[in-house]
Amino acid sequence: MDPTLDSELRDDFLVEAGELVQRLGEQLVDLEASPRDAELLNAVFRAFHTVKGGAGFLGVDPMVQLCHHAEDLLNEARNGAFVLDSAQMDALLEALDLLNDMMAALASSSELPPAPAQLLKRLQPTVQRAAAPAPPPKPEPEPQADTEGGGTIDDSEFEALLDSLYGKGGSPGAAPAPATSGSIDDDEFEALLDNLHGKGVSPGAAPASSNSIDDNEFEALLDSLHGRGGVPGQTVAGQPASAVAAPAPAAPKAAAKSAPAPEATVRVDTTRLDALVNRAGELVLVRNRLMSLAASSGDEPLNVATGDLDRVADELQGAVLGMRMQPVGRLFQRFPRIVRDLARQLGKEIELVQEGEDTDLDRSLVESLADPLVHLLRNAVDHGLETPEERERAGKSRKGRVRLAASQRGERIVIVVSDDGRGMNPDILRRKAVEKGVIDQAQAERLSETECLELIFRPGFSTASTVSDISGRGVGMDVVKTRVAELGGTLQVRSKLGQGSELELTVPLTLAILRVLMVRVGERLFAMPLSNVDEVFELAQGQDRLLDGSLVASHRDRALPLGDLSAWSGAADTAGRHVVVLHIGHQRMGCLVHAVIGREDVMVKPLGPLFAGVPGVAGATVTGDGRLALVLDLAGLVGDGGLLLTAPASAPVKHSSSGALV
């Protein structure tokens, strides 16, 4: 086979089989909960069978052998030999893990090791189908009174047959009796005689051996005409023979509605798709520039033309972004297996409920959200839910419930992870934070209940008494906060003691084309992702003050930490009096700027390797008036360990060694 063709076939197989294997994880977990679900069992069987067929075509023998053993086990379950138990499901899930490893090795052109013999042995059906009972012995046929002629019938039976066909006293040459429900016409009767006695042979002649039928076949024919065991002229099931309805001729089928043509799809390489998105982004920048020029020119026809361009560009932008969308269900498919394994490991009974799998999300965000959601689910299973015994003592059902739901709210995707477990106790969180040195006692006493709940996002914080391979190191939720902030998302936590907890994660619908708030600091322009902006207000005289060495503003009856971009950006002007209220991760703060210009849709361009890794800068864009604006990475500006926003230089503020304000 041509090596290029072989590579193409392999890539196609990996794509097709990858989709099947990805669904198999969720299907196997569902099958464990409903092992008698025939439809689900067939779906799992077909997936292994399809993967085996493709692997066999490519000559991947280890994968064929593994799928074949899994297929044998599932086939016996399909045939009713046994019901899959937990040990067999463990073997199937291990086979799925090994299948994933094999596909990864195949993708990297590595050698595939054979499946372990122990696993193949566990996949063998341990319960064989019960032997079918032997059929009863066939009774010997009774000796015939008249054996002459083999398949002939006597005169009385033949007369009765004529009576049933042509009426009492009728003959083949006479006018046929009115048709009854069981009558046949002359042509059919002649064909019957041909079958009985041979073509052109009279009833009295010897039957032709080639066309004759035996007694059993003729009895079956009589049964079909007159009922089982009936003879012509007798009643069947209490009805006269003439009333026995023969099968009605099939009515002509109504013209079936033409099935809709299957939707045509084509696989497009992601690099081509990204290139198309980039061109759409460039068009947005040109659109912004033309609209700015048209607004300043005062030319009415030009304004009309740019308005049409704006509409078309928006439609094109929406269509292109729609091509990048994937249902979030593809992300959710991996979680039932994770929750199932954790429940087995911790000895808990857990039901995972998934909602909103058809919610569309940018494909770049699907993989980016995988790790944060895994941490949130592990936290809910390990810390949130009680053991079955603890739940019974609390008056709850033994089986805990974890809910994973996705929805769209405006231009943001909202993913909620909730449980009906023990909930979080703010006092315990406050005490643990002091014990682990996350905050001091004075700070802990000033925390509100909501702020206590947000302590779980602090690095090094954990409520686990011992460190395990699941939790206890205090890094999981901190990783979640950092990753979500990098995506321009937010995190909110809510909890009721004894009733459970809920964590709400929100991210932008797409990162391809960014909607920003354009601001000015001195003569420099900065673009802040609009998904992180809550509101804008003008700072009144005396509204700001120092608190614990940091500049804060009294806003909506709460202390809002303030930072200024002037010192960071090198602007010579003093601090501005406009405040942009931002939420970054679970934090909320205000940023002082000189002027707020307005909202724009921009295409973020990287600054190149020379500026790679500069904290606080995500890229650059061109504004409508042709100027360059830096797109801010707000998580990098205020995150732990990054270059943090500083208070105005004019304010007599004492900074900590890290320069932190929040």
C-alpha cells in the first residue's frame, strides 16, 4: 500500500474511532447502571465491533484482539447468557483505557504492545448459555389406508375440495359460485391440480413425481384454507367454512414520503478553519476603520455603504464563529467515567446528572475547560458528598447527587457544578485558613461569609486532614481559579450547610474575536476584555481612602480595591478619576483610567516572540482610528506572582514585598 495512502487511512480511522471511543466511556458507565438495557448494550457492542473492523483493515492486530474479546463478552450478554456484573464492567473499562493508549500509540506511529493476557482472560464470558432442551421425538407417521399414488387424495376429499371452491354441487365447467372470502379462481385451481398431479395430468391418472406434493404438504395447504385440522364444509372456530376470511390482498402502499436527504458534511483541517477566522477578524478591523472614517467625513452615501458593510461583516463573523463551535457534550462525555472511578475508590454511591450538553462552545475552550471541570468534580465528590452511612444518619438517601449543567447567558457560557452533600461551614474555612497560614487571625475575623467561601481558591488552602492521591495538597482549586481567569472567566461559589454547594463557572462564548472596552491612560490606549467588566463609574472626591495599606473606594457599601495603570504603563499623567470595575476569577477590583472610549470588537494579534511572556499583555489590536492598542491580560495583572496593579504614585501607600493590593 502507498505510504501516503496508508497514513491518510490511519488518520481517518483515528478520527472515526476516536469519536466512538470517546462516547464509549459514558455508555459503559450508563450500562453499568442499567445492564439490562438492550439498546445501550447493542450500542456498546457495535462500537467495539466497528473499531475492530477498522483496526483489522489497517492490520493493527493488538487492537483487533482486544476488541474481539470485549465483543465476545458483550455478545454473550446480548444473547441473554448472563447480566454484566461489576467485575466484567471493570474489565471492559480497562479494555477501553488500553484501547485509548493503543490509539495514541498508533497516532504517534509507535509499536503497539499486545493486550495483557490477564485482561483478555477477564473478558472471557464466565457463565455459559444453558443448553437448549432437546426437541421431543417426532411421532411415526400412521400407515396410510391406500398407499397407491403417494400424494393422491380420495374421491370424497376431492369432492369436498370442489364444494369449497365452487359451491355445493358445482363443477369446474359450471359458472363459479359467488366468490367467498376463501375462494380461488379457475387459474389458481388449475395451478393447484398441476401441483397435485403434474402438468396436464387428470386427477385419476398417476401423479407425476417431479411436481407432486406429499400428504404433509397437502395437509398444510388444507390447514391454510380451512383452519388447523379442518376439512371442507366444516366450521372453523365456530364459523362456517364460507365465513373463514382468507388473508386480504395487501392494499397498495401509500406513496412513502421521500426521506430528507442526509446532511452533507465535510472534514476541514483546523488550520484552514483558523485561517478563515483570522481573515474574518481582519475584516472586522477594516470595518471598524471605515466606520470611523465615514463618521468623521459627514458623507451620507458613505455612511450608508459602511452601514451595509457593518451588517454583512457581522453576519459573516457570526457564520465563521459558528463553524468553530462544538457542543459542550463532547467535553462532558469524559466525566461519567471519572466520577464512577472516584466513587468506587472512595466507597461512595454517586449519581451524576448532566444537563445542557447541546450548548455550543468555542472548540478552543472545550479542551481548556477540561482540567478545571475535573478539579471541580473531584472536589464535589471528595469534599462535598458524604459517605452512604453519613447520609443515612443525616436523613438523606444513600446515593449522593452531583449535577453538571451548561447554559448560555448572553455572550457567556455558564457551567454549574453542584452537589447535595454536607455544604461548607464558613467558620471551619476561616479556622483552616489561619492554621495553614493563608491569612492571619485579624484578617479572618473581618471576612464575610461569602469571602470565607472564596478561601477555597487560595493557594495552599485545603480542608483535608490527610494528603491523598485525590486531594489534600491545596492546589486543585487554585489551579481552577488561575485557568478560568486566563480564559477571561469568573468563578462564584455558593453553599448551604447540610444542603450542598454550587460552583458557577462563566467563560466567554468565543476567544476568536474579542469584545473589549477601550480606555485611555495618558496617551496610551488599552483594551480590556468586556467579559471581565462589570461597570464603570466616576470617582467622587473623598470616595477613596487607605485601608490596610491599600487604596480602596467605597462603592455599593463595600470596599473596592483600586489600582492604577499609570505607573505600570509608564504614563506621565497622574491617576485618572474614572473607575472600571473588573472581576478576575473570584476577585473584584477597580482600575483607575483617564478616559473610557467605548466598546469595540477586535481581533487580537500576538506581539511575537520578543514580547512573549510579558505579564499583563495578551496581544495588540488596531483601533477604528488606526491607532495601536494593547489588549490587557487582566489575570496576569492581578494574579498571584504576576505584575500586579499598583496604587497611584501620589497615594502614600505602603506596599508589601510583592506589591499586592488585593
